[in-house]
Amino acid sequence: MNTLIYADYAESWQMLFQDPATPIMEGIICLHHDLMFVIIIIATVVVWMLFCAVFLFKDNSSPSNNAHGETIEVVWTVTPSIILMFIGIPSFTLLYSMDEVIDPAVTLKVIGRQWYWSYEYGDFLTVDNTPVAFDSYMIPEEDLPEGGLRLLEVDNKVVLPINTHIRVLVTAADVLHCWAVPSFGIKMDAVPGRLNQVSLFIKRAGVFYGQCSELCGINHGFMPIVVSGVSRLLFLEWLQEQIQELS
């Protein structure tokens, strides 16, 4: 039986968003499309008014003597305020959803280092009472497997269950980094001495690619992130294998 696995990564000349894999990313894309609709209408009205002012009245032989127009001044002050209110409602809702952490079933700790990532599953311990942990390095171009993505593949992927509330704790051991996965709608700074938190709920299985999005040093471009979203059963099987290897 053939199994179809989706891989979400940036393509050449890509201008639009990657396919969303979380409710947060779906909300970001919907808000973007709604705002683009509003922006196009505003731009059309402004361009039309400029066109009228520049071309239709340039040869006006009898200009108006009115110095003020109270009505139009009220209109162009109140109308933008109303538009901003309607834009603010979904914006604040989305921001609240991004900050909310709902009783996580899995906690993943992400540590940025020069220049690789370390991951810890603090909820799952080995026989030595140490958390399941590993480092994730980029695979050099000369060692890439057939079909591998240049500068994006890693030796150890992060494995997370789908349809599960996940808490991601992000920090750094040396300099500023940024853990960013576009399909998740996540771009969280990794700050030394600070523990940042973000929630994650993966809606579909697949392999999701990201990169460090903070200028962290000479090898900034060689800190890819690969997250494999699998079913809960496969996640538990993978955890069992990791615990046996580390014990």
C-alpha cells in the first residue's frame, strides 16, 4: 500500500503562503485575504480621487472659494476609524488565539545553539530519569539522500503527534535564534536566559520545513528545522524507540 506524505517547504519564486497545517496559520491566511480586499478598495478610491484632482480640475476656470468643508472632513476622519475597528476585531481575536496555551498533552523544548537545534521531550523520561533529547544538524549537500532538499534536511527530525495540543518552549544557549515554521504560523525568538512559549496544534500529517529566522552568526543559513507530524500511535512508537536507544 502506497502512503502519501506531504512535504511543506519554500519553493523557488514562491510569493504566497505555504499550505496551512494549524488553525493559527489558517487564521493568518484568512485575515491576510480579508485585509487585501479592504486595501484594494481603499487604494482604488484614493487613486480615483487623485486622478480627479490632477486631471479633471487642472483647467478649472472657475475654482471654488470654499476654504473648509466640514462634512467631508468628518467623513474622511470617521470612515477610517470605522474601518480600523472592523479590522481590529479579527486581529485581536487572532492575537489572543496565538498566545493561548490549552492544557498541552506534549511539551517540546527547543534550544537554539551555534549553529544547530537541540530538542527535549520533558514529559517522557528514559530509565535514567532523563528526558528524551537529541540534537538536530543540517545534512551537508554532499551527503543528501536522493530527493533531499538542499539546506533544509536534518539528521534528526522533530516528531510530533497530530490533532494534539502541544506546548513549545523556545530558548537559546548562546546568541539570538528564531524557531520558525511557516506552515505552522510560528516564528518564535530564542533568547538566551529567557523561556518563550507558543502553542501548536497540527491538523494533518506531513513533513514541515523551516529555518532559523534571526541573524545569529556566520552559519545562520544552516540551521534548518524539520518537523514530522504523525499519528499518535506512530508518535508513541517513535518515543519507545528513542527511549530504548537512550537507555
